[in-house]
Amino acid sequence: MSHLVHRSLRQDPPLALRGEGMLLYGQDDRPIIDGSGGAAVACLGHGHPKVIAAIKDQLDRLAYAHTALFSCESAERLAEVMVGHAPGGLTHAYFCSSGSEGNEAALKMARQYFLEIGQPQRTRFIARRQSYHGNTLGALSASGNAMRRAPYQPLLSPAFSHVSPCYAYRDRRDDESEAQYVARLLAELEAEFQRLGPDTVIAFVAETVVGATLGCVAALPGYFEGARAICDRHGALLILDEVMSGMGRCGTLHAWEQEGIGPDIQVVAKGLGGGYQPIGGILVHGRVIEGLSAGSGAFMHGHTYQAHPVACAAALAVQAVMAEEGLLENVRAMGALLERRLVERLGNHRHVGDIRGRGLFWAVELVRDRATKQVFDPALKLNDRVKWEAYDRGLACYPMGGTIDGRQGDHVILAPPYIVTAEQVDTIVARFGDAVDAAVAAAG
């Protein structure tokens, strides 16, 4: 057994030895299509020469400088690329090493903002059930992932409460239109503001498109416009977590661009650096920065590796490649093809309840009975069976259990790199469909 603490302590995972484009290779040198970009991370695939060259060049010049004294060129240039044009009013960037760290920074900056502008009574956050914002205690407190919260519940902050997600497949009533369902959810959010006291709420925190916990669930039209209006009415901030769904994954650089609104703070990570270096961060609206600047003049938060020169150089190169190679256009085109192929292969499958997503961010929810939406027994770990059946067929995908409540429900995510071709989409769906069939048959 390995001496490394793996995700499972009972079984060592296979070793990945090298990656080339869409493919990963292990000890047997068998090519595995990276059909999920790891955890929707590897947006450019593996081994892109321009990114590798940028990392090497940065290492030759400067590997590290502490931000208490220095800034660095790569971080300054990355911030300029991200917010120099003030998208949605976002004017400043803070770079750290992960999505969890990014969410921690967002929560702390939001709290500090209200201290700086003379509203110290704002101490509460509202988030959503079956959401995920990270593994650190603050980010996990914001998260509504019941399965991941459970072991650490005594340690989690009571400053967070949770409302329903916009999960129409399971939660919209048969007698409700989409608009009526959205209105019900917004009424629930408003009621939570009122229960807490509107002037005590710091922010509403939500994934623009819910990632691994719920499986690529986009909100229905009007939902985020309504949530933005509620936050504005009560003077609270809107924090949008786009760790998984942002940076091109849904077909626009920012997923919120498709919602008709913008956030006060946006959390970014995975597609920012594409896995070439650990990097995440927050993009911040000008009015939040102005509040801090006019008050203490500092953000009372920091990390040893924030704005790391090599990580920022890698992310800068990833963003440059995305622009130079027109990859957002490819995400939209191949995303539409991926949707069509999934519907063709699995749309009438007796054990597929829902196929959902945007861009190159798609999930299939698996059910025991399509008509009743009955789930498989969680003890079967169907989603994990699909993962290994897919791996045996030369495909990596991203499974998750507990879709509905942290215990019941199975879904599997496909989120291939933005460089995927039409031929590769066809292969991914063919292998994935066969894996679903095999896993369901084995589950009995």
C-alpha cells in the first residue's frame, strides 16, 4: 500500500504517468480519454507547449516573492487580463491557490466590506442546499453538501443558513410552470432574509451553475435576476461561485454573463489555470474595493502563496491560449454536439432521469425507475461503478453520489477539455453509454 494519503485508504488508485492533449497514460501505457478534465479542471488538456514554456520562463526569472513586500509581473498582467476591462463592474483580482481558498477570501472580504462602511451588524450569509464551495471550514460552512458537512458539523459556523437550490428536475411541482417555480424559490430567499433580519445579511452565496454536488444544474430563467434584486433591495452582496462553471466552461468566459446580472464578488479557480499550477481567486466589484480603500485601506486576509508568480504565469498563458485558439467558440459548438449525442444515446434510457448542463459541462442523473424518478440503493454506489466501467473502456469521467440529499441519488459529469473535437465527443459518449449499461446491469 502507498504511504500517500489517498482519497480511499483501502485501494490505491492507478498512477497517471503522462498526459498529451485529451489523453492520459498510466503504467500500462493505455490511453485514457480525459472526458471530465479531472474535476472540470484541465480546460486545455494536458501538456500544452505554450503553457509549459510560460512556466519554465517564469521559473528562470522568479519562482517566488512574498506579497507583503513585492508584487510580480505575472500577477499584475493576469489581473489586467481578468478585470482590466471591468466586466460587470469587477475591477480587482485576488489570486490564491484553490477554489476553497477563493471562497474563504470572498466570505472574509464581504464581511470586512460591511465593517468598513459602518454596518457591523451584518454577520449572516445565505447559501443553498446541495451546493459546494470548498473543504476549508468557512467554505464548507457555506456549502450545502450534506454528505461532506456531516462529519464536521460541530465545527461549522452558525453564520450560514441555506435555502433550496433551483433544481427543477426534482423540485418543480407538476402543477407549477417554470416561472411559478422560480417565484416560489425567490419567495423562499426573501423569507430567509426576513427571518434573519434583512440588515444582518452579508451576502447570498450561490454557484452560477451548480457543480459536482448537484451535477451541472443551471438555474431557470429569471432566478438570478430575482436573487440579484433581493440582494440589492436589502443592501446585501451577491457572491457567485464559478470555481467549476466559470472561465469558459459554460461557453462564456463567466457563467453569469448568461444570466443577465453580475456579482459583487466572483470566485474562480479550475479553468483559470487549467491544472498546470494550483491557482484560484476572486474578482471583486469596484464598489467593494472602494469600501475597503476608504476605510482601513487593506484587506485583512492573506496567504503565503497568494499571487504566486509561477501560478499566475501559467494562468496567464492558459487565458492567452483560450483567446488565440478561439476555444470559447469550440466550447459552444462541441457543447451543443455533446448534448445532442448524450440525448441520442441516453435520452430514452430507462435508467437515465435527466441530462443537463451548459457548454462543455454536462451531467447524467441515473435512476432506478425513469417514470417515478426512484433512485438506486446508495449502497450500490452506482456512480462509482460507472466510473470504473468507463475507465475500463478508456474514458475518465467524474461521478458523484448523494445528488438529492447527500445520501440518495447518482449522477456522472462529463466536462472534456475545451480542445475536444467532434470525433472525440462521439467516442466519449459511446464509451460512456456502454459504461452506464454495464454498471446498471452489474447493479441488478
